[in-house]
Amino acid sequence: MTRYKKLFYHLQTISEGCFIPFIVLGDPNIEVSLKIVDVLVSSGIDALEVGIPFSDPMADGIVVQKANERSFSSGITISKCFDMLNKIRNKYTSLPIGILIYANLILQKGIKQFYYCCKKIGIDSVLIADVPIQEYDPFLQSCKLNKIHPIFMCPPDASNNFIKLISSYKSAYIYLLSRSGVTGIQKNMDLKNKNLIKNIKKNTSIPIIQGFGIYSSKQIKKIISNGATGVICGSVIIKIIENHKNDEIAMMQKIQKTTKKLKQATSKKFK
């Protein structure tokens, strides 16, 4: 049983949704970035999604773009990212870890070599932000060979044909977008996608994790009540890093407080 399957089974038995934070590796620097992971894990996260810094992260809003810039300023490279991931995996052996990356970085390393490195470290999933599912075949063979889950994004206006296509890949989870556009906090976001979630569930039992713009307990409770398995939150955590980049103690305290609050909102026991 994979780490994701074990996780989702466990959360189902205790009536909780899944909380996955997203951070950019090396933000604001390598040492502090690793400490942030420690705080996130100790604060109760269920899995972790990390971004490999890229010079043109077109799927990301300004908050994540700035995180990429800070990471590059700290001297991050893809090799150093893999060193960081190796340390995280050795420390947290049962934690599902997913990578968000852009295709050029994979192609620079070589598709076979990239996925082999992921397998060697113990990475569970890879989401390629700029490759649509219809163009995924060049990567799929290496995913299967190295037992890495490909993660695909499902837009909020997905057609029935697209839902059937994305369901056919039998991945660890479906990444349901709260809205079109780029990542980032959006205070007036419409979360009325209950029918879409129902439609996805008619086609597959794959867990549904919703992301893009999620930052509050109220939103998370609504998403879980709509039938999603869990949420991914990135900008809300990364904004804390930005605001407190010169005060590590305050940063860690705020990350801990926010993470615990958002994780608690996934509980189905007190809806």
C-alpha cells in the first residue's frame, strides 16, 4: 500500500480531511526551509507538496513568484533541492511527499533520470504545472517504471469527457482547482463546486484534493462538506514566510499557529 493510500485510509477512519501545505524549497534559504518543514510536520500536516524553484512559474501568482525569487537568491539549484528532499524523506519516512515542477526542469535533467532520482529519494508524486494531461505520455512511462504518481489538475469547468480522462489514470489524487488562473489568496472565491465533485465521484473513487486560493478555516470546512477529500494551501503559508523572513522565531510561531488552525478545520466530527 502506498503512503497516500495509507494516509487516506487512516483519515477516513478518524473522520478527518487531508491537509497538505505547499512551500517552495529553499525559501527563504535552505536552512530555514528545512526548519519550516519540521514545524509543518509537528503542527499536524498530513502530506507535503513542495515546489522546485523555476525562473518563470507561469501557473503561480505573485506570492509564489516571490518565493521562487527568494529561493534563487539563497543559491538553490535542482541538485540542492534533491539533497533537501533526501533529508526530509530520511527524517519523515511515512509522510507522503509530492513535487510540483515545470517541464523544462525535468527535460534539462532528462525524464528518465529525473524520475529515477525521485524514486531513489522516495518521492510519492509529481505534478508538472505546465503539461496538460493530453500531452503527458512522454512522462508517463517513467512514472510507471519508478512507481511515481502523476498528479493532474482538474479545472472548475471540467467537461464530462475530461473527468472521464483524468479518472482513467488512477493516480494518488485528483487536484481540483477552486478557480481558473494562477495560485494565490482570493478572498471572494466561489466554492460552489459540489456538483462537480459529485460528478467526479460518479466516475472514480480517487480522492479529490482541492487547491488554489484556499486560506481560511471557513473555506476548508465548506470544501470538505462539499465532498472533497482534502485541501492544498500554499500562498497562506508562503505569505507568512515573506512577512517574517527577517524574524525566524516569529515566522515559525505564525506558521505553527496557522497550520494547526487550518488542519483542525478538516475535521468532519464537528460540522
